[in-house]
Amino acid sequence: MSRCSVVCLLTVLGACASQPRYIVTSTPLKVIDPAHPGLCIAIDPTDPKGIWLWDAGRSGCTDRSSSTMAADRASVTRATAGTVNASFQVALMSGRNLQVRLEAFDGRVRDAISGLSVPAERRAILEVPERPPFGNR
């Protein structure tokens, strides 16, 4: 292998290793009901239970109007190359639990049940400052 090939290979491997850890929805995903404003969702592909939820803030999912909560009965697995499957449940006010199944791939997070999807981004850290929408203060 030539010296140039080795340098190129190390550069590619370094870029892959430095990919930010969390997959985070850029806008809320409507997983509960079409009338519900949706949830912001973060997935840690390296953690088998790594899913967090919050209500969007003033700037969408880059800030929040509620606390950040670990998802109930969370499960994260790698599927085909580049796809991450995630599932969790949401306790509804009716007393029943809603099962949510997501697929994260190609810069999107998709609800596997409804087919709805939103853009997603990678973040190295999961710090989400609290900034409620203007009408909530």
C-alpha cells in the first residue's frame, strides 16, 4: 500500500470516528397525535437505552420548553448500514401507553408506524437550553 493510500485511509477512519454521538431531530416529530405539537427526540446509537425526549422551545429542537426526559422502555439497535432503529413508549393521559418505533438514516428520523419524518442532525453533546416559546412566559 502506498504512503498516500495509508494517509487517505487514516483520514477517512478519523472522520468516521469523530462523527458526533447523538442523532437529534431538528424539528418536533408528531408521534402522539396530529393535533399534538410533537416531540423533540435524541438517540444515542452507542447506548441500547439511549433515547431522550423534550418539548420544542423557541427555536425548535435546539432549545426546549420542558425538562429533558429519558424515554420509557427505550431500545436502540443498529439495523442495516447507516440505519439506527429506536423504540420507546409514551404514557398518555388516557392511561394507555403508546408504542413508538423510529428509524434514523440519511439525516432524517422517521416514525415507522405513521411514515412521518423530520430532518435530524448529529450533535457531539446533548445540551438543550430551556427557552419556552414567547407565548408561554
